[in-house]
Amino acid sequence: MPAARKFSRYLWAAPATLIGLVAALIARAGGGSLRICDGMIEAEAPLLARLPAPLQVSAVTLGHVVIGADRDALAASRLHERVHVRQYERWGALFFPLYVGSSLFALLRGRNPYWDNHFEREAYRAERAGAMAARRAGTAAVASEEAHEQKQSDHRNAEREFGCGGEREADSRAPAGLRRGADVRSHG
Ligand SMILES: [Zn+2]
């Protein structure tokens, strides 16, 4: 992507990113860690898992900032949250009223405000497609040695595209006790 276009996407999403940065810094003060991952900031916020049940999510995206309950939650929801990042790049700060409007529209039709939200449906579609692609790569890999090599290559590509290299860790001070599984039901 040309640098100017990339910059304009960051600029357009900046109001939401600023809110995300404040939330990420509060999370860091509460014991979470921050790292830069493929042009986004990922923040661990153990407090997220301690919210009352209706508000409990494993991860939430605000502009180019993704906040997750812990590292496992961030990894598990990466595909999903990246769709939300793209949505912020498309809609900027308008994403907030559009998201709420989509939930209200779902409610008015007697649907679920979260699962039938347009933006969540788009994110879950991408998540399912990613999971299917990963399964296909796994099946192909056992067929032959050649396929195995392809899997290694796919895996490396997937890591480049979706992964977050440990060498880019900014801080890994979160205690091991926080490394619990992503046991909450939804992403933000
Ligand atoms: Zn979501």
C-alpha cells in the first residue's frame, strides 16, 4: 500500500485510536503489557476479564489499538479484531455511531444486538474463513512431503500476515498467572 494512503488511514482512524491509547495506557498501569504488532498496538488488560458478565469480552478494538484480556485472548481473536481495525480505517470515528446504529437496527427487528450486528457478522465471517484456511493447510500438509513444505511456507506467510513476532515485544512483565485461556464468549 502506498505510504500516503496508509498514513491517511491512520489519520482517519486517529480519533478512535486516541481513545484506544488512553484505554491501553490505563490497562498498562493496571499490570497489562503493550506491544506493536503489524502496525497495531496490542494491549493486555487483565481487568477486561473481570468486568460484569454482560460487558465481558475477550478483546475489543479501538482504532489501531486492540485490547485483550491476556495474550491468549489477543492471539485467539487476532483475525476477528483485524477486521474491526479495517472497519475503523474505512469509517473513522463514524464507526462508533454506525456500530451502535447497527445494534439498534438488529434490536428493532427482534434480533440479537451483538451477533446480528453488521460489523460483528463481517468480523466473524473472516474469522471462520481464516479457521477453514488453516484447517485446509493442515490437511494438505499430511498428503505429501511437498505439501508439508508448502505448509511450512504457508505457516511462515500466515505468521507474517497474522502473527505477532515475540521479538517485537515491548513489555512482557505480566505474571504467568494471567496466562489463562480465552474463556469468555465473545470479542468486542
Ligand atoms: Zn467483534
